[in-house]
Amino acid sequence: MSPIQFKFSQPPDGLVRRVTFPEKPSWDVLASKIESFYNIPTPSIGVSYVDSDGDEVTLSSEEELQDFYQ
């Protein structure tokens, strides 16, 4: 497996943090990393991205993350 990179930002400051994982992380691993960056409780974490149709999509579970990987 090849490494995968994520970029995170949190409004209002919008500072971007980049993290590379050696392989596709599970939701628990990804949420834990976000919690360490932003001090957000893991159950409250959601990640948004813009898909190929230009829609903003939010992930907040293992199932949604696995769909993103597909």
C-alpha cells in the first residue's frame, strides 16, 4: 500500500495541517489525529471534502470513510 495524505483546516483561522499516513487509516485513527490537532472530542469530529461533482461531502464514520476510499 502507498502512503495517503490528508490536509485539515478548521475555521475561522483556516490554518492548514497536513499529515501523511503509511496506509489508509481507519476512522478511529483519523479522528484521533484530528482530535490531537484541534482538541475536538472524537465523537464530534466530521471531515468535509469536495467530490468530483463539486459537492461538499462530510464524513463522520468508518462506513463513510471507506466509501471515500472507493
